[in-house]
Amino acid sequence: MHMFKKRENVLEIEEGNLLSPKFDNDGLIPVITMCSKTKDVLMHGYMNVESLKKTIETKEAHYFSRSRKAIWHKGKTSGFTQKVTELRIDDDQDSIWMTVDIGDGASCHVGYRSCFYRSIPMGPIDNGRKIEMEFLEKEKKFDPEEVYKGQPNPTKI
């Protein structure tokens, strides 16, 4: 059973006007999330059929947590929900670009505004194990220890 239009031919997928997302073998589609105000990339995540449907219907970001194997309503715990202002899909409908309003909040579980809070220096590499990144965000928006008390760290190493 398909929630969205079945993918039947390339022309329809690339030039048609019906949503036919391509989910990978795990049933997921990658999502890049951008701030509607600053245009900063806030995070990268994944959606499954159910989380994409919930995002469309509620106009708030829902993702699929690969580590927890569950739908995750962004901001339910931290209070920093992502209000969707625009939802786009690429040409072959296998990745999503979402623009959101987070107010004065944050999107990173580490406490920073964006998950992309460090910059990698460019140029010749002498020793790849000692590349020092620059922190572009100097202060966290919230203390993860306080917000996520007793919950497991969502990142697995």
C-alpha cells in the first residue's frame, strides 16, 4: 500500500506534479533542514512515510530516528519545534529540502542553534588526524544535560 503516488516512470517522477518520493531500502529519505530567516543549514535527518505524512499534515517537522527506530517530533522534548515554511523535493524525488522557523531556538541536540556549528579548514592536508576545526557558534542555546535529563544520547559512536 502506497501513501504517495507510486513511482512508475522517470518522466512522471522528474517532470510530473505528483509527489512520488523514493525511500531507500530502509524506508527512509534524507532531509536537509534550513532556517527560513538566516538561510543556515540547521540539520540533516531522515523521514519515513509516516514522518513525511505527519510533517505535511501538521506543518511541524517530524523525522525518523534511526538510533531509536521511532518517529521523532522535533522539539517535543526541548521545546524548540520546527515550524515548516517550505517543503521541497529534488528532481528524482529522493531527497527533501525543508525550510523551517525555529524562532530564537535551536535544532542541535548538543545545544547549538545548528548541527553544523564547526568549520573545516581548507588547504593542503599534512596530517588528516589533526585537522583543527573552528567553532562558528561560540555559545549554546541550551544545556543538553538539563533538557534531556535521563534520556540516552541520541548519537551513537
